[in-house]
Amino acid sequence: MLAKESVTHNASSDISNRHLLILYGSQTGCAQDIAERIYRQARRRHFKVRVYPMDDYERANLINERLVIFICSTTGQGDEPSNMRKFWKYLLRKNLPNDILNQMKFAVFGLGDSSYVRYNWPAKKLFKRLLQLGARNILPRGDGDDQHYLGIDGALDPWLKNLWEIIMEIYPLPPNLEVLSDDILLPARFRVEFIDQKFDENKEKTNDDEVYARLVKNERVTAHDHFQDVRHIELDIDGAELRYAPGDVAVIRPKNLSEEVNEFIKMMNLSDIADDAFILIPNDEDHKIPPHWNFPLTLRKLFENYLDIFSTPRRSFFEFLKFFVTNEDHIEKLKEFCSAEGQDDLYAYNQRVRRTIDEVLQDFSSANISLEYIFDMFPEMQPRQFSISSSLKAHPGRIHLTVAIVKYKTKLQKPREGVCTKWLSGLVPDECFIPISISRGTMGLPASTSTPIILIGPGTGVSVMRAFLEERIYEGATENYLFFGCRNQDRDYYYKDQWKQYIDAGQLRVFVAFSRDQDKKVYVQDILKENAQLIWDIMHEREGYIYISGRSDKMPTDVMNAFKDIFMSEGGMNEVDAEKYIKTLEMKRRYQQEVW
């Protein structure tokens, strides 16, 4: 399925006045994929294009940019993705003149989920701030919504159509040029050069902020007859210069399983060259090789460590794949998938059932992908984030994680599995080292240990709550109130023995909702309302704090509504006043939540 030959085309060099900068903030790779899609569309229109994560761009040069497209995703509860935080902080500097960007024309597209209260918050704030600094928008902000039946593409496609109509009016093509057809394959980003050198297994690179942590515990904490496998994982970071605070997040770079990679290599007819060493040479000076990639590489190590070949492909994958299939039925089907009219069929085939790249290539078996194009087609393996479930003070030199192993069914026969959690679940303690770094969390504890806190953490949302409790109890706090929810007392009641120790010592009160242990389902919002008087006393009389963590489906809204009902019933408020009260708590950081 792969060939060493690449396809290249000559493009006009008359692009001296056609410059476009694309900056993206991406947490999981989706915004990056859109940025690269816009890059290819711009290349077809003969623009000289640069693409950067916002934090990698030299911010001092922003005053010289004439045309910039910003692609901005959302993380947490309306927070900026990690690779745009420095850029955003720079834009917020009070000493920036309000006309500093008056030379710039710009457009912003946001990626988010309208079920969140702060839907597309980073994109909205970025759009507003650019206007405040004198930049001129060339079209309204685009708001991609995961809730759309076509996902982000539902809003992106019409937004891009409008974008290019406007840009081409501002920058019309010279008479001797025309837009390159979508039927022309653009040059690959990199050139592959095989070399006579062996891959060094002991020369693994890490990012500057990353360390290798030894796995010391990988223990299932749910009953073996329970539908979900949840692990308590412990990592040894003793001696490493790695520090974390309660609420922080562990960032892990996963790997693909070697046996699955071997099968993938066989399917792609790559066995003969899978272990040959090579280097990558950028075809454009603006294309950067990821700094943590270990060179020289082999295809086997590339697929194991760096490319997400078992993820669900994005639309760009199909746009490339159509150039490499030879079967007429495959060609016709891929052209349909890449058309505006075929998006419903593509969604049904791909996203709805979470089909993987590996499975797509099995279906389109006539594909013979040129080797250089795997770096354009296959997404880079993205780090995964897990809330840390321990306090460094309570566990010096250790990081604890509470990880649900992702496995679920769709209409496809083979169950879907999470790449990272599948890898983690098979790791053997004391034999494995995991690349890990720390990302600062969005929630933080009150300054005083005498301030009471209410913790709501159903399911694995209890992970960060455990970190808070361990820190608080280590420091002598006793006003701690945990509201936990799970299905069954004897199957998925995480850390119940630890909670009992704290209860017996007078350091914690626990309120638990077992949703499946009786005929009527009971959830955390129900037991919150059952303890309305206590909660009102903690929040109104004693100025306590509320923390919420867990799944982003209905839980955060249901919990917020429960608090609203409590403030109305116990505080004598009407609905409007109760909502204002919650907003005031949020502004004072006394109502914090982290959901996913």
C-alpha cells in the first residue's frame, strides 16, 4: 500500500505579494488538522503560507502580518488550549496600543461543543481582543459545534467557502494563474531519505518538560464482573525535577501496541523496509519536524511511537487517499466522500461508527500510498491528559492516576478501544517507563485550610477530588465534604477504604449515590438536594467552595440546577437571583468545575 515514489507538481513562483499566516490553538489535533487543510487550500490559490501553533509563533512579528487566519479549539470549561496560552497572555498585555494591529486583516474559526456553558469561549475572546487591538475582520467569526450532526464540518464548510470568496476578492490572481484543481496532488511536506544506519533503541528523546516515569502499580479498582475496567496507576518520579500541585494534569505520550503495528506493516506491504533507517527532509523551510521525534527513524518505530494509525481519520485523510487508490469503485466512493453532497455518507461510514485508519485502508485495499505522503495523511500521536489523583505532599516522588480503560461498541463488529488506555492497561509494573509531563490545572484550593469545601466527583471525576483531599488532610483541614456517585457499592466505589479512614479520623464527610443499587436511580444531584440545609450553611454562612469534576454530558448542568434549587429553597431566592448568585460564586472562584 506504500510506494517510495512521490508525486510533485510545479506551481507558479509569482507569489511575492500573496502571504498568509495560519495560527492555531489545538489540544487534541483537530484545530491543527483544520489549519493544515486551510494551508492546502491556500497553496492551491498560490499563497505563500506559514502554519504555526500560536505559542510557537514569534509574537513580536504580529505587527507586520497583513492576513492571518486563527483556528482555535476549546478545552475544559471554555479554556484556551495549552499551545496558545502564552500567545493569549501576550495579547492581553495592558501596554499594547489599541491600534497596534491596524495593518492586519483576520478571520477566526472556533471549535467547541454547544452543550458547554462557555461554548467556543477562547475563539470569542480572541476575536474580540483582535478587534480591540485595531485588526479588521474580513468575515464573521465561525463557530464549529461538535453537536452538529456533521460535527465541526457542519459550520466549517460554509465558513471556508465564504472565506475564500472574500480573500480572492482582496487578493485576485494574476492573469497567468488559476486556482489549482482539487484533482491535483500538492507536493508532500517531507522527503524521505533512507540511510545506512541502525535505529538506536536507547536514544529515545523527550520534550524539554518531559521525564520518563517508572510504572510501579497498575491495579484494577472495579470488580471483574463490572462492565468498565478502571485502573489505579502509580508512577515513580523520584529524582526527577517534576513538581505538581492538586488540580494539575499529567500529560502522557502513548504508543501503539507492537503486535498491532506488525499487522499494520504487513497489510501495507512494508515488511521488507520496516526496519530500514531514514531521515526526513522538509520540502519547505516552514515545515518543522516534531522536536521529540527520534532520528534516524524506522517505519516500525514511526508507527509505534509517533503516528496515530488507529485513530478515526479526519476528512483530510480521505481527500489524500483518493489520489492513491486504483480500483474504480474505490475512486468513485472517495470522490463522493470528498464532495459537499457526500458528507452524510462519509459521516455514516466514518465518524458515527468510529472506524479507524487501519480499517479504512483495509476497505480501500487498492491504495498504494507514496511513502512521503504518510506524514501528510496520518495524524501525529497526540498526548493524552489525565487528572492527577494524588498529592505530592502525601506521596513524595509519586504520581497517581485513576484511568478508565476506553472500550465500547458501535455497529462495527470489533469493539472500539482508546489508543492510550489500551496501551496503559497492558503495561507491567517495574518493567515500563512512561513519558510524562505536567500541565497546570484549571482548579485550585482556597488559601485557608479552615475554609470548607464541597467536592462533587462522580465516577472517575473523583480523581482530582482525591488529590484535593489528600493535600487538605495532609495540611490538617477537616471541613471536607465529598459527594460521590457510581453504579454499585460493591463494583465501582473508588477509594472507599481511604474515605473510611478519613471519616473515622473526623477529616471527611462522604455522601454517596449508588445509581443501580435500588429500583429508583439516584445521582449526585439528588443527594445534594437531600442535604440542602448543610450546603446552604457551607456556602452562604461559611463562604465555602464548590468543586465539580466528571463527564461533560448532563452531569454539570444537573448539578448546577441542584445548587440553584438549593439556593432558592434555603436562601429564599427566585430563579434569576439564584443564577446571579452562582455567577458571583464563579467570579470569586468559589464555584469551579473541570469536565471532559
